[in-house]
Amino acid sequence: MDSGVIFYIIAAVAENNVIGLDGKLPWRLKTDLQRFKDLTLDKTVIMGRRTYESLDSNSRPLPRRRNIVVTSRSDYQAPGAVIVHSWEEAIAAGKKAGLPVFVAGGAQIFQLALPLTKIIHLTRVHFAPQGNVYFPKIDWSEWKQSFSEYHLYSPENEHNFSFELWRRRNEQDQ
């Protein structure tokens, strides 16, 4: 299915595929949060309701981004965000924006976005925390890593981590 929209997944994932614990990130990586901001400014960001509510913005839209929130709750309101009730509506809202679309989670939204995604901006957190939300299983043979940058623990980043860029392989890459 070609949606006409360029989809990117942007995620921080632990070595055991954990992406969340009880509605929060199980780590503190200031450098990763800055990278998220830098990559998504002036773009569209699609996220599920729980991801939206977990933002450190007190459930306000991320500034200078078109926020699309996917929820099954028919009465859900998030002033300043576009509320949709299905993945298909999220695609249509992303297409209408005419901007690259960053998919920021959670697990169900990542799973729905994978078939449309061409690029994954992954922060690989080098530890295995407890968690109850997991990044979907990916067949990495369908992807080619084009960038990796290792970062050491620091006072602002409580774990070692790597920024990775993955591009979907096409026929000539196989």
C-alpha cells in the first residue's frame, strides 16, 4: 500500500526490545530527546493516545509539529492536536499535511506503520530494563543500517546508547 506519504519510525529501544514501563520511558537520555526534537521539528508526528499522554508536556501537543493522535475513544480531546480513530485516518491526516511523517509510538502504532516505513531512526539503549511495552519484532534482513554513532554514559544520559539509521532494502540491495 503506497500512501504517498514518507513515513519514518523514530524510537528508542532497549536491548531486550523494551520501549516503555507503565506509561514512561525506563531511562533518561537527554541527548536522545534533543535528537527527537531536532528530527521532528516542523514535521508531522503520529502517536497513540498513551504515548501522547506520556509526553513531558502535560498532554499538550509537541510544539512546532503537527501532532496526530490515534485513539479508539470517540470523546477524546487534545486541544491543538488532530484526533483520529483509525490507522487509515492517521495516514490520511499525514498525507493532508504534505510533510514527512514521523511515527513515535507506541507499540501498536509502530506495528501498523512498519509496512509503510522507509527509514527507521533508532536509538539503541544499551541495557535491558524491565518493561511492559515492546518494540515490534522486525525482520532486520529487510533493512540496511546506513549510520551508527555510539554514545557513552554521562550525567545527562544514564546509559550507553547508539543512534542508528536503518533504510528499507530495495530489490537492488538484495
